[in-house]
Amino acid sequence: MPRSTEPSGIDLLRIDDELTDEERLVRDTVRKFAADRIMPHIADWFEVGTLPRDLVPELGQLGLLGMHLTGYGCAGMGPVAYGVTCREMEAADSGLRSLVSVQGSLAMYPIWRYGSEEQKNAWLPRMAAGQAVGCFGLTEPDHGSDPSSMKTRAARGPGGSDWILSGTKMWITNGSIADIAVVWAGTDDGIRGFLVPRGTRGFTARDIHKKLSLRASVTSELHFDEVRLPADAVLPGVKGLKGPLSCLSEARFGIVWGVTGAARSCVEAATEYARTREQFGKKIGSFQLTQRKLAWMVADLQRAQLLALHLGRLKEAGRITPEQVSLGKMSNVRTAIDIARQARTILGANGVTLEYPVIRHANNLESVLTYEGTEEIHTLAIGQAVTGMSAYR
């Protein structure tokens, strides 16, 4: 018997039929959580610029935090299950997906992969349960796409045991609500990762306000004023840019999937609107121009979903490369933005209100286009993979 298509009714290629039973269960569980817990409130949260912190333990109870990691209280799910989770989260809002992916892929992942056993046991079970929130400090006010030029420094203190950390990090998701910050800093031994707990003397966080994108997300500036850290605060398992860049690849994989959720939400809203809105005595969905828009939106969405699934199976087989993730992030985010903008035209003036999700998704996707590697940076990564020549330097 063929598997049924996803409930949205726009999966014309039956892509979700390729999911396993476990992956479809994850899909349905996360979709129900988003429908029941997020969707009734998300427009208000976006308007006032907040995302309640009490969502975090609820996400932990569902096993969604660090779900693609094994051990230490993590669910140990596969890459596609994680991708489907990101898709269903971002169908609700990019800020919700950002909360989950920063927690799991940018904060928990470096501890899981590069941390000591003591660090793993101290933080991962609490983070998986949603009892502790993490953030990832790499980007600086003057150094975004070029993290190798970061000014944040960590040096050995008197006696050579402790570390003294100084610098500023910018545009940090979860920053002011984080219990632990994974902070990357230059040292005499190369770039290293440090675990900086909330409340450490000299560590302050300030929220960034007046955003018109990712409003349902906490975005902060982190400042470190000669923060003294013990010797065991450093992640022992990695040196150099390999550390933060590997974390970004994990998070970018989630974005490849996530933006297809935002795009799907826009297609659904535009389709429903076209079925009910009347002009010139007819439903606008019966006009050829509107059907052409919807047809291309669905075709573009399905291509993006196929790309996400293909990368998920490559990752599952241990064959995925950073360049492939760059291609997925660059292509799918651009596709999602185009779909959101086209959907807005179908809704007309109604498309710019928070009564419908389209303008919220469109605004959010402008941030997703930039963070975790701008479109330009991913273009150059793919160009280098194709030509064998670097355009960075």
C-alpha cells in the first residue's frame, strides 16, 4: 500500500512518502505541537518581539533538543528526523527553528563533539531536557563572514592555569537567556572554544531591539571584560576554525530543511486565500495568472524539499560535504524568499498584515539569508568546489 501524502495536500510528488515510519511520527508530533502551542500566539509574539523561554523545557520533553546527538540524554535520531523537525518548526516561525537549531547544533554539538567527559556530563543532559539554554558566540560587530579575523582573545592568566577572555560577540541567538555560552576566541595556540556560564564575572549580555526580522527570537550582544575562566573551560578536542565551522555545517543543514517549512506555509496561505477571495465575480484561484503563480510556487517548493531530503540521506550515509550543505543553504533560502514574495502578491494588501503568516515569513527569511553564512559566502564556497580556486583571498 502506498503511504499517504503529508497533510498539507501540496506534496504533489509524494516526497513525504519517502520518510520512514519513525520520521513521519516525528513530523506529526512536531506539527501538532506547533499547531497547538505556537500558532495561536506566534503573530502576537512576533509583534511584541518575544519568544517565551518556558517553551524550552516543553521542547526538551518532546526530545527535540540535540535530538540528532547520541548519549547524555539526547534522543539519537537520524539526520532526516532532525531535518523534518526543523521544517515543521520553521513552518510555524523561523525564530522557533532558530531556538532549536542553536541549542542542538551550535551549543550542544560542540560540547558533544569536542568537549571533555566532564563538560558533556555537566551540560548535555540538562540542555537536552531544556533545563539549560545554550548560545554560540562566533560573529563579532566587525567580523561576520571572516571569523579568522576575530578580535576576541583568550590568554593564560598569572600562573598559566586560568584563562582571561576579553571581546564582544554580536547577533547571538538565545544570548541573554543562555545558561552557557560557547565562545570562540583567538589564543596563542589558535582559535579555541570556551564554555562561559551565565553569571561569570565580567560576562554581560544585552538584547538587540528594533529588529524587523526574526522578532520572535532573542538576539543579543555578548561582552566579555577580562572574564576569568578555569583551565577546564576550554573545549579540549579542537583547535582552529575547524571547530566553529563544523558546528555551522550542522546548523546550516537544519536551515536547508527549515526554510522549506516557511515556504510551505506561504504556499498554503496563498492557496487557501485564492480559493476564497473573489474579484470580478470569480474566485481569484480560477484566474490563469494566479494558477501560474501557484504552480511555480509548488514546483519550486517541491524541488527544495527534494534537495533537503537528498542531503539528509547523504548525511545519514556519512557522505555529506560542507560544499553540499552550502549549495542547499544558498539554494533553498533563496527559493523560500521568492515563494514568500510571490505568495504576498496573491494575498494583495492582506499579505502585509500579521493576520496571515506570509509577511512574517518573508521578513524572517531575510535574516536566514544572512546568518550562518551569507548567500555570497556560500556562492564562493560552491565556486571554489567547482573551479578549485579560492575567491576569498
